[in-house]
Amino acid sequence: MTQENQSTGNVTIVDVAREAGVSYSTVSRVVNNFKYVKPDTRERVEAAMDRLGYVANLKARSLAGGRSQVVGMLLYELDTSYHVEIVRGVDAEITNSEYDLMLSTTHKRRRKESAYVTQLTQGMVDGFLFVLPRYLEAYTEDLDRQQVPYVLIDHPGIDGIKSNTITATNWQGAYDATQYLIDLGHSRIGFITGTIEVASAQERLAGYQSAIRDNGFFVDPELICKGDFLEDSGYEAAKKFLSLAEPPTAIFASSDVSAFGAIRAIDEAGYLVPQDISVVGFDDVPESSYIRPRLTTVRQPLREMGQLATRMVLARIEDPTLPVEQVELPTVLIIRDTCQSPVDSKFMRAV
């Protein structure tokens, strides 16, 4: 008798078998999602489980040779629409499967991230989704050795390790946004980075710098301010730009949330967006089209990234021999109301 025959709450697998009028081994096959169960029998067992409130012991399922039917999802925060939109995409895809989602947040703590992975690989989950993981090197080799399927979302992976990834064209998106501002007539463009340890933040910074150089301008270090994708860092960066002897006439933030902070600082200083300073964000979270003025931004297909990553990990749970996939989705510049020519800007240099 396995652990799964023991009580889960006050209801046992034997209770479910008695209620459904089947053997407890049949109930075990249903719980472990084995294929060779007649549809009407499976339906009767599941109905009995619902009536009795039976909850399967996930770890016991795995120990018994089955699957947990759970996908683990790890992300460092759940406090911005960036994360929420990805989770919505994952949830939409999980809902159409026979799997459940176990969501964990690490709050950027190295030990917590590694500990969660170690714990959940002990039969708790069948695969992982990682959103902008911070400390991959601590556990990817273990996951590969244990043959636990995983997909990295918005992260290109570690050099030398072939991982399944879903990313977007961060460099191109940043280049296109910067070029758009230059085409409007801006030559002093402030840039607020994301968390610079994250690959997507590095790619966006590189795209901005390339566009500046390609148009014959100097990449001015005082026009690059370190941020972390969050609103407070955008606010502080914009205040710093406004304090310069020659402030920028445009600000490009590495995330929409950071751009919201920049707009708040500009407004508090008594300036107008876009008349005095143009602002561009990145991600196109829902709030971008709600605020006034509506934010010009680079659309990253966040929900689609979540959906595709989920399909990818589920496919590899079913067939571990599938080849590694590295998918890059396109970004699109969405032009709204926060940018214009700097000709009337209070910060435009006299010619």
C-alpha cells in the first residue's frame, strides 16, 4: 500500500473506491492519469472524488510511479502587470489541460529560488516555468540531470547549456523605439535600464545604444540611469535627468511601469508630457492604454509568451525526447500620445 492509500484529510483512496463502486487500484489509475481507464469509469471516479472532497497526495503520486499533474512556475515578484500578463497566458493554457499550476515567488532571493526548485523536484511538479530567473546556474544542471522539463520565459538561458526558451526581440524593440524618437527630432534621449543583471535589460540597453551610435550621436553616460523595471526607480531616474544642466527632451524606460514613475516625476516638477519631455515604455501592459496621456511603448507579447511556454513544457512532460526549442517572438512599437517633436520643449537647446 502506497502513501496515497492513506488519509488525505479525512478521505482515503479506499473511500473513493467504495463510493464509485470500483477497486482502489482503479482509483489510483485515475488519480495518476493513466490512459487505460474507460471514460465512464473515469467520470464516475472523478465524481466520487468531488463528492467526498478527496485531494490527491501529489508526492505519493510520483512515488507510486505516476505524475503529479502539476507544473511549477517560479517568478521573483507578482506586483506588476508584466508578471500578471504572463501568468494569465500560462493559466489560460493550463486550464485547457489536465494539469494544475503551482505558483511561487522568490522576491529576488538566491537561496529561496534554489530551495524552491530543489523542493519541488522531489515529486511535487512534473515540469517548471521560470520567468526572468535570477540564479539559473544554481540548479539548471540538476534539472537536466534529473530530466525535469523546464522552459525559461524572457530569458535566453546560460551559455553552454541548451534550454527551452521563450523570448522577445528586446534589442530590436529598443532600437526601434530609440530610432522613432530620433526621427521625431530628439538627440538627447535619457534611458532608464531594467535590472541590469537580467539579459532582457542588457539587450534593451544595447538596442538603445546602437540606435544612438548609428545616427551619429554620442552615447552620453549621464543620460543612462540604472533602474530595476519598477516605478520608484523610474521616478528617481527622471528626477535625476531633470536636475541635469541640459536635461533630455525624451526618456525611454525599459518597462512601462518604470515609465509610469518617470511621468509622475515629470508632472511633479511642473513639466508636461509630451510637450516638454517625450516618454516611451516597454512591454505594453494594459495600463499603458488607460493612463492619460496614453503611453507610447514597445509591445512585448506577454500573454502569448506564457501560453507558448506552457505548451512547450507540457509537450516535453509527455515526450521528453522532443528537441530543445528556442523561440523569439517579435516586438512592435505602439505609437500613442506621449511623444512629439521637441521643437517646443523647454529643454530644447537654442540653435
